[in-house]
Amino acid sequence: MAGRERVAVVTGGAQGIGRRTAELLAERGFHIAIFDLQEPKATVQAIETQGGRAFWFAGDVAREEIVEEFARQVFERYQQVNVLVNNAGISLIRPAEETTASEYRRVMEVNLVAPFLLARVFGRKMLEARSGSIINVASIAGLVAVADRAAYNASKHGLVGLTRTLAAEWGGRGVRVNAVCPGWVKTEMDAADQTGGSYTDADIMQRVPMGRFARPEDIARAIAFLADDAESGFVNGQTLTVDGGWSSDGSWESVRLRKR
């Protein structure tokens, strides 16, 4: 393919943040490779309707041999990858004392091991080219604690640590690694989590200084910024928090709501 063409890999691209990220990067001229457990029909259709190109692969991001096969197909098709967005993730809301070892391990495998596997396989090629941007979708749960999410919090804290380590190792060879830390986002994951009754829309909106959930668009635009060398070419090893002020506001509820 022509050298001026750019390729972005997006995991978890069938819905939510991943879907909007894939669409936005396609709008900005990237060819898109999507990795998800399910076929991302709506994402691919949206991209192709706008004249873009999208390739998809269904599989478990936590399985090393599946990741290797995905990468093989991506390089066979495109020969290069300029951007990797590690977005795929799972949630687990359960008190720590009730969380089983198998549940804990599964969250770690998807949220922390998989981003390492993908960064390793695509990072090698980026290092050869001395160019590339890796964006890990962490969470404010990677910066602060949220009760009943021991596995999720630990995985996202680990992902922030992985981001900083790879940035330190690879920045000098042309590969930037950063993380985006969303607050609560209106996605299918949020709907599933709320079904369990652990929180409501009001719980989130009253806590966020900006008084609303994030939209997938909000997070996708932050990712697109970090993907663009012209916009963020000297940004490396950072956590870009997109939470409407959640992690900055130490006010108690009555003070916060008086400021609306």
C-alpha cells in the first residue's frame, strides 16, 4: 500500500467507545482493522458507507495464538500499522470478598494481558519503522478506587503502569504510548452494569461536575488526538483523563450541586 496511507487497529470495535473510535479514525483517513468477539457489522457498514475501508476479525483478545493470527492477517492485508487502540475490556462489579479467583483472572486477562499481547505484536513492527502510536483505553478506575470493582480497578491501574513502561522503553525509538482514562460513558457496558442495580444515572450525573455522562464521541476524539502525530507528536507516557472533572473534584455532594 502507498506509504502515505495509514492503518489503525481498534479492539472492541463492535460497539461503544471502540465503534465510535473506529468510525472517527476512518473519517480521518485511516484504514481500520477491528478485533472483537462479535462481528462488528454496524461499525463496518458505517465506515464503508462513508467511503472508508475496514477489515474485521472475531476472536478472544486474551488468547496469544488468536492475537498472533489477527496480526498476521492485518500485516498480510496492509503491511503496516500506524496506530493501535487497545479498547477491548470487560467489567466486574462484585465485592472483593465475593470475587472468585477465576473471575479476577479473566478480568486481568482481557483488560491487562491482552493489551500487552497486542502492543508487543504490533509494537515490534512499529519499532522497526521507528514510528507509531499506541493508545490504551484505561479508566478513572486506573487512577482512583471505586468500590466493588477490585479486579477492574487493579486491571486498569496495571494498564496505566504498562502504558508508562512502554512509553519509557519505546519513545526513543519513535513509538509513543499513552492512555485515555474515561469516566462514566453511556455505552452498552454502562447499561449492563446498571442492570445489576449498583448505580443509577443520577448517581453519576450528580457526582460529575459537568453534570452528564461522557459520550463515546468524547472519548473517541481524545483517542484521535493521541493517534495524530501532528497534534500530539511529543506526548508520550501520559494519561489523558476524560471524566468531566470527576477525579478532580473533592467536594461533598451539597457543595458540588450548589455550583450547577
